[in-house]
Amino acid sequence: MKKNVGSIDRIIRILFAVVVAVLFFTDVVTGTLGIVLLVAGAVLLATSFINFCPLYAILGINSCPVKK
């Protein structure tokens, strides 16, 4: 897999996942919406650690800096 997630993108994904987890576990966001956001946060966290996003690959997006 070729990396397609840049460092700023990774930071944003990790921050979003942490915020969603905190909101879910403090019962600010509950129910179906909470579960959906928690799953989305987990997916974003996983893709930030492996530096590859399948959706980016399908859409042809690359947020990594170009190496010269």
C-alpha cells in the first residue's frame, strides 16, 4: 500500500477520534449516533496509524507531500 495520508491529515484524524471517544464515554453523545461516531472515529484512527485511506485511493486523493 502506498501512503496517501499526510501528517496534518493524521493529526486531524487522531484529534477527531479522541474527541468522539471522550464525548461517547462521558455520555454526551449516546445511542445510535454515538455508536456510529465511535465506529467512524475508530476507522479514522486506524487509517491514521497505517498512513493509508482506502477512500482516498478510490477517489485519487493524496495528502502526503510530494517527494523530489
